[in-house]
Amino acid sequence: MQRPNPDSVYYHEFMQLQRKLCARIVSLRKNRNLVQEDMADYEISIRQYQRMEQDPTAIVSLWQVFKLAKAHNLEVHELLDL
């Protein structure tokens, strides 16, 4: 998995996207009265999910985004509608 290069002209914009996605998954989980442990039902380990909520750079793959969308009964494009 490739991480963004801080020297890229897109770096700050991408980091902003990751922070928004992080805030969105926290909000979605809390609005559904779920705890982090509930995410294990969607093939996301508790530790992995905790990292995703605490560190926006931990969301590194489309597979993770897909599973996050499924966990909230959303399509990927709906999850990413930030």
C-alpha cells in the first residue's frame, strides 16, 4: 500500500480528504449507537478500526473503504460523499 508522499503537490488535499473520511466514520458509528467492537462484524478488526478513527492515515485501501461502507449500509460513493 502506497502512502502519500509529503512532497506531492496533492499531499495536503489528500490529507484533508482522509481527515474528513475519519470524521465521517466516527459520526456514522456514533449515530447508529455502535461501539468500535461492533465493526468486527464487518471484517474489520477492532484494533484496525480503532486506528482508522484515531489516525486518518490508517485508512489506506479501497478494500477498507468498501468494508466501512458496507458496515453502514452505504454504497462506497455515499460514504465518500464528504
